[in-house]
Amino acid sequence: MAHAILERNMIEFVTTLLLQYKYAVMLPTAFFFGAPVGLVAGFLLRVDVLELIPTALTLAAGELTADVLWYWLGYRYGDTFARRYGRYVSISQAGISYAKDLFSRHHDIIIFTSKLTAGFGFGTAIMFTAGLSRVPFRRYMMLNIAGQFFWTSGLLFVGYFLGHVFVRVSNIFEGLSLFALIIIVLASFTGFSKYLRSEMGSRAL
């Protein structure tokens, strides 16, 4: 229940910002909130509030900026940052160890798919570990940009689909039911990501 309330408040907050300021706040909200912004943006595309090309580019720029930040923190501060602040940003020593193990076996594919697993709680630790492991920055960004294309496209598609369903409902009750379903899905998504993070930590020990 708490997760559902949190997700609902975040979605409402992001939606209000995008409706009022549109592209001016899209980059910073994508930087801080990630996936929910893409879903809301896809929804607003369907109801003709936003346009596709500037939306996709701005979302990608916001998330890629976050990728640069996590890489730089890992490169510059590494284990020191993880020990002091990791618990606040879903980075643990166990997660770093697991990411390093993955890197040693599947270097490029792990960086590429970090975008597709960002919502499951792996992305931050993997991007941080890429910097800590001194992965060449140019290669890191090329792989991230490629993964970002699929990630942004997928989020916008899902949001657009939900918007399409929403505009076709025939009454308020159906609209509220759809909204409740979206919140349940997002809350389940959050809970699943925490489960995967705990599994990653236990395997690394």
C-alpha cells in the first residue's frame, strides 16, 4: 500500500510538472526520476500535449546525463563513495562485487543492457562500477547511447499505449479503474526491483 501511494504521488507530481512546463522540466525530472517520466511522457504524447522528437531527445539527454554522473562518481571516488553514501542511492559493496563479476565475463553486453535493467535496480550499480573499473569513457557512452534508444522507445510506447486506452474509456469509473491498475503495476515493479537487488546482494556474498 505504501509503495502504491508513493508511486501515485510521484506520477502525479511528474505529470503536473510536465503539463505546466513541458520540455523545460523534462530533462531534470528524467535525471532524478528516470523511468516514470518516460511513461508519463508517452501518455502525454497520446493526448497531444507533447511532440515525439523533442520528447525522446530530452528524455534520453536527462538519463544519459545521470549515466555520466554515476560513471564519474565511480571513477573519481569509487569504494569511498559506496561505503559512505551507497545505501542512499541503491549502491552496496555486495552489488559492486556482483557487477564486477559480471564485467569480467560479459563486459560490453552488461553495459548495454544496464539501460534495460535500470528499472530493476541494477543500472546504478553497473554504471558506477563501470567508472570504478576504469572502463574507457568513450566506449561506455557509445554502449549506453545504444541501450538508451531501446529504453526510451520502450517507455514511450508503454506510456502511449496506456494513454490510448485511457482516452477510449467511456466513463469516469473506467478511467479511475485504469489509473488504479497503473499504480498497482508500478508498485509491483518497485517491489520486484527491491527483490532483485536483494538477490544480487546475496549472490555477491
